Amino acid sequence: MCGIVGYIGKKKAQPILLNCLGKLEYRGYDSCGIAISASGIEVHKDAVRVRVLGEALSVLDGTVGIGHTRWATHGEPSKVNAHPHCDCTGRIAVVHNGVINNFYKLREQLADEGHTLASQTDTEVIPHLIEKYYDGDFVKAVELAVREIEGSYTMIALMADESKIVAARKDSPLIIGIGDRENYIASDVPALLDYTSRVIYLEDGDIAVVSADNVDVKKDGSSVDREEHKILWSVEDAQKAGYEHFMLKEIHEQPKVIRDTLAEYISAAEPAADLTVGDGGLEDMLILACGTSYHASLVGKYIIEGLVKIPVRVELASEFNYSGQASTRSRAIVITQSGETYDALMSVKRLKEEGCQVIVITNVVGSTVSRIADQTVYTRAGPEISVAATKTFVAQLIALYWLALPYSRVDIRRLDDLVMELRQLPVKVQQVLDNEAIIADYARQLAKFENMFYMGKGINYPVALEGALKLKEISYIHAEGYAAGELKHGPFALLGSKTPVVAVVTQDNTYESVITTIKQVKARQSPLLALVGEEDETIIQLADSVITVPQIDPLFSPVVNSVVLQLLAYYVAKRRGCPIDFPRHLAKTVTVE
Ligand code: AGP
């Protein structure tokens, strides 16, 4: 999604803005631009990468500026549609993240009033509205302009000859970075890590007037206090550290992520959240999420139903928001690594309106979701830069195990064993990583295919879904994840020598049934790669290739199996020469519907 940045201070703004924009590339974008205030406003923008934009520029003089990476919603990616957008006088420039629902109406009104709008974007109405309301007071003009806008309007406005920039937040994140006689604005923490660890999170409806030595946050016209936070992520956390791609680095960080997340939970005096069952406590549970977080939620269903023994309903947040029967009798969990996904936020708002207690699992401290939930459980994965979620997924699984274990209704011996096994997970994941070369070899064989199925059953059914999602998003191979038992209800028609199947086999009550499906798949000539938890003669006989994953209790097998499938997707995509960290058309944080 769009990334926005701003700088005001004593240094030249241009290199700082370009560097900050570079750090937001991971959010996904198709064009970019900056506006610098020196003698007047100078705008440079195009449908190019940030590096290319920077290389085409000589260093500009101004010490105040704004910048933007655009992820097209209204109008194709092009120079004219790229941000910043200006008013008729060219003295006001705006960058914006969000969608203005009433922009057609505003556009027509402005045109009738004599404004000429050049782009197809919704954003361009904002600088013209500011121009319309400007009578010598820049801040007032921004306040009046945003009152006209319906929809989401997180934005920064810059005006020639003003020693301040004005930022407004609605429905997308915006952070002020506090420096020494200089201040920064950004959509996201990684943009600021090179400059400051002191931040203020703006809230919906806030308007921040930012000068070099002051930040004044207003709500409904009056100044309000917004707490300053210290960022714990380091610059190194958001760098590749010698890896070719962020995704590979993030896959390799997973043993540490599991350790850090577990350490955080173990050191807490209280369970992460109250899941007490019965006697006025929980009777059932609802979990909502999108994308990879939805797959973690599906694993969560098996974890909570297996341990806590209550029924769990899992829904896509985007569908839940349009469903007729929203409320749940007890409590809901919403999972979102970014804490900013539009559909996830909307589902939290709806649940709360209907009186439901909402626990969120998120990776980003201070994210919007954490400020509207009743309770937040943080994962400690550090910044995830690659668009494809890997370490945050595994961290979400750890959070779900940890939520469920204290309320487990299995017998004490089994519980002790499970806690021991959970603590073993970093070692088991490291063993998978040590097998990277073998997995990369299989990936090279799979890279030539254009269609693939992933299948799993029980707790590893969502793992098949996630494996297929990873593959399609970074390698552009069409892949579908299926419950093993469902393949025969349609997808079998697509099987054959050109459609490999990756089977996740678990040594639990699903084993025999999955073996049956594998035989049926092989009878239809599909090449078959199986993931199995131990040397297994039956599978070796049946499958074309076998990846042996470390032995672990089936409850935790989604963690090790997922890491194998992440590496498989990575090496397939690498073989196909894909832009692994920034897949086409995708955004890391999806802040629009
Ligand atoms: C995963 O690889 C994707 N990039 C995507 O599905 C992602 O998980 C989804 O957009 C949800 O994001 P969230 O966890 O930040 O809410």
C-alpha cells in the first residue's frame, strides 16, 4: 500500500526522503515522488523505483519535504497519477494514503469553481480543497479540507514558505519520528529506523502540525497529548544482513523468533489472555484474519479445539464484515501481523460494536489494531520486510499455542510433554534450515511447472493452504491448497504429469486417509513430493520425492512443515528469476478494502 514520508529540519530533505521511501518499498508500490519546499515547491515523480527517481535528480536545496510510494487504486501507475499532487498555484503539495469515497462529487464541485485537476486520482482533490480554504492560515485550510472528505485520508500537506508541514490521519497508520531539532513523518516504523527511535502514533482524526522543533497534535481543533514511544526494533533488524533477499533472512530468523516470542510469554506472570471455559467463561471462539494470518487462524482452530476443547469458528475478516450474523457469544481473536489490515480492523470494530471482547495477535507495537482491541498479544518477530509473510506466521502459531496451553484440558502428563516439545521447536526448525540445500534441489525440479496442488489433512490442511499461497505470491505459479479428502471432489480432473502435488503427511489419525489420497493422486500420474515426519517406507514407495522433516508432536508439525514449504517457494521463485521480496501487484500492508 502507499507509503508516505515527511521531513522538516536543518538537513537537506531530499536524500532523507528518498532513503525513507526506500525503506517503505516493501509495502508494495508502482510509482513514487517527492516534493521539496525551497524557493517554491519542487515536485519530482514518476512510475519508477525509488532508486531510479533518486538517480535522475541532482541534490535539491530545501530542508522541508514530503514523499510517497503509490500503490494504484484510482488511475493507472503513471507520472501524472504519482504523488505528490499540487493545487492550481503549485504552492501546495499533498501525499495521501487511502481512498476518498466522495471524490467524484468533490472533483466536479472544484471544477465548477474553476480548479483544473490533471490526474485520474482521488488524492488530487485534497490540495485543491486546501487551496480553496486557504486565507492565510495553512493549518486551518487543511482542517477545513479534511472535513469535506469521506473515506480514508491519511496524508501530509506541504506549502511553500511555511515552516511547518501538516499531517492528518484517518484509517491508515501515521507516525511522527522525533529528532533533535528535526522531525519526521512516516507510514511505518522501518522508514524511520535510520534516524530516530522516538515516535508518536497518531490516532484517527488527529491533525499534526509539525515544525523542526515542535509537534502539535490536534483533535477537533484542540491540542491533545499523544504519548511518545521507544521503538525496540534496530536498524539491523530491517536490513538483509548478507542474505540475498529479506524473505530468506526472515525464514532463517525463525528459530530466534520462536525463542524470543516464547521468552516474552514465559516471563509474563499471567497467561497471555483469559480463555477460561464454562461457568460464565468461554463456550466457543471466533477467529478472524486475512491471507497468511487466516491460515494461522485455521491452525489455531485445531490447536484450541484439540487442547481447550471448545468449538472454534474461523472466518475471513473480509467475509465476516459482510455476514449477517456477526456476534459470537463469547470472545473473538483477530490476527493481523501488521495490525493495519483494513478488513481486520473493520472486523474488530464490528465485533466491539456488538459487545464482543476482542483479543488481537499482532507483531507491530502501537499498530491501530492494538489501540482498539480489548487485549493485545504481541508476537516478537521483529520487522518483516518481505511481502510474503514467513516469520510472522510462525510467531502467530507460537502465540496460539501459548494462548491455548494454560487452558488445556488434556491430562497433565501430555501437557508436560507438549510444553517440552514446544521448547524444542527452535532446534527442530534449525534442523529444517540445515536441510536447505536438499529442499532447494527439489524446488529446482518444481520450478518448470505452471500448476501445482498442495494437500494436507487435519492440522496440516491450513499448512497446505499456506504453502500454496507462498508459492503463488512469489513464484507466480498457479498453486492451490486443498484438504486431502477434497481433491477427489473436482481437482482430480486437473491432475496429470504436468501438475505436481505436494503432500503434507502427518503421523496422526489422518495418516491412513492421506496415504489413500496419495495412491489416488499417483494413479493419475501427478509427480508427488511428500513431506513426512520420519523415514517412512510406505511413502518412499509411493512418492516420487520425499522431504523428511524433524520428528515432533503432530500438534507442532505445522511449524516445521511450514518452514519447509517457505523454503520450497523461495527456491522455486529464485529459479524462475522472480522479484521475491516485492511480488508484482502485491502490498505488504493492505490498508484499503
Ligand atoms: C502473506 O504472504 C501475504 N502477504 C498476505 O496474505 C498477508 O498475510 C495478509 O495481507 C494479511 O496481513 P496481516 O497479517 O498484516 O493482516
